[in-house]
Amino acid sequence: MMAKAQTEITDTTAVEEFATVTKDPRLDILDKRPALLAKIDASEKAEIKAKEIPLYKPIVSADGKKQVTGSIYTVKGYRIVIYNGADKNAALTAKNNFARAFPGTRSYLSYNVPSYKIKIGDFDDKNDATKFMRRLMAAFPASFIVPDLVTIKNINVTQ
């Protein structure tokens, strides 16, 4: 094999006589790769779709008379702090008093050194939180509204 550096070859037939070009068979696979990937992607999507549970599918009771539909999701909303202090017993007392007075509303206990907080409610609108806080002011005069991530439950039961 001849090699010439920094010279211009004008006759291409001379180069072809001395060079042997061999093609790697893996290059053919690369040509087919986009089609293969598309085929694999389509089959994977079909498998995932077959395994998916449809959203908002009603849940039917064993006797077939009741259907439950709806959703549960988390959004930025508001909660009302009814206790904020270092005394754990006072926090638990406030939580229990609230649970007795308002049994349908959830309360949450959190501890961030050195204070305990009792937050109540899951309000997606600040006006709703304000209205509810007005009802609380007699029993919990130091309560205030804070932004928080809240869980919104939209559950419907039909017969």
C-alpha cells in the first residue's frame, strides 16, 4: 500500500487499485434502526395501554346498587392554623377539641423544632378558609390562615 502525504491526487483510478473497501455488516442494521425503534416503541405503547386502568371508572358495590365516581388530587390551597406552640399536650388538646366540635373536618399535627402546629381543613379557595375561620374564632381566637398543599376529594356516590 502506498501513502503520499501532502500531494494532490488527480487520478482516482490509481487510488482504487491500491485500496480495498470493506463494509461492516453492522452498518446495515443502523440503516434499519429507525424502523426497528418505531416498531419496538409501538409494541411497548400497546403493552402499556393494555395494562392501564381507565381513570374515573366507576367503582360498583358488591350488590351492584351503588356507584362511586370522582377524583382525589393535591393542589396549592389554604389551611387554618389553630395552635402554634412548644407544648405537645396543648397541641393534642387543641386537636381533640377541634375534632369534637367539627367532626367532618380533617386536622393535621406537625412538628418543626421547637414548635407544634395544628392545621385544619383543605381549602382550595382563600375565601372559603376565611369563612370557616370566622366560625372558629370563638373557640380558637389565635387562629390564622396559611398557604399549604391540600388534598381535594371530589367523590360522588350514586344509587
